[in-house]
Amino acid sequence: MMAVSLDQLDGCSSSQVPPLPNFSWVTPCLRAKNLVYIGLRDVDPGEHFILKELGVKFFSMSEVDHLGIARVMEETSDYLHSKTQRPIHLSFDVDALDPSVTPATGTPVTGGLTYREGTYITESLHQTDLLSAVDLVEVNPWRADSEGGVRSTVSAAVDLILGCFGRRREGNHANEYQLPEP
């Protein structure tokens, strides 16, 4: 699962969050309306209920397939910035990508985001100039069946992070670059 959230301490009250056993020490700091999940699949009924009940914006893989990742990112950006432009915190679980790309992860579920969709997300968020924090999680080399699976997962994770920092797949040259005169 991949989440994009506004990096803002919203001062949510504890009354807005249902009591969770052994988590009474947690103080909520983000409002559900400031979260967007992209690439959901294999969501259990309880998770789906919570997403709907709290009003979390999300795009299932079916919606990603139907709309395309460019439209999903346009809608995500419009949703997050409908009132004001605030910094974005990206939390990217590599298990949001299909396990054919990232097999060395804790919860591999087929039908995830492609490598191209994942990198498009990070490149798109970089282009907003609002990306202020990134965490990339769920890389677990012990879960891969082969050394190649570890390399594939780590390589994809590195490429996602590089996309957040501005690396573009078409190259990192200035748009106004011109060949030197002989």
C-alpha cells in the first residue's frame, strides 16, 4: 500500500480515533481527510470499513487500471491541494508494487503497481515542489527466493527514492540544453 499525506500536525483530538488496545499512548497528528492511498488491493472488510468511515481518499488497483496512473496523480494532487498547498509526506510501501518487481517484501500480493506506475508517482510528487519527507518501507531481503529477487527489490526501491529527488527517466539534462558549436 502506498500513502500520500500532508505533512502537517493537525491537532486531531483523541475522540476522533476509536480506542485501540495497547495504543492509548498514540496521539493522532493527521486528519484522515489529508491522506490518499494509491494501489489498494486485498483490503479486508475491517480495513475497508475504516477507510470509508474515516473518509480516507483512496484508489484501488481497479481504479488505477481504469483511470491510469496519470489521472490518479492529477486527482490526488487536486484533492490534496484543493484548499491550500502544504508540504507532502510520501510513505511508500514497496509491496504496493507487484511482486514480480519487488519479491523481497513482507506482504507480496499479485496485481500491484507496475515499476513504471511507481516511478511515475514519485516523479509526479517531486514535480509539485512540495515533497518534504519520504519513507520507503517493506524491503525485506530475507523474503526473496533468490539473490535476483533481492536485487530487483532493492533496485526498484532505489529508483523510487531517486524519483523523489528529481531523477527523470528521460534523463537529467536541462530542457534548454543545446549542443556546443564546433
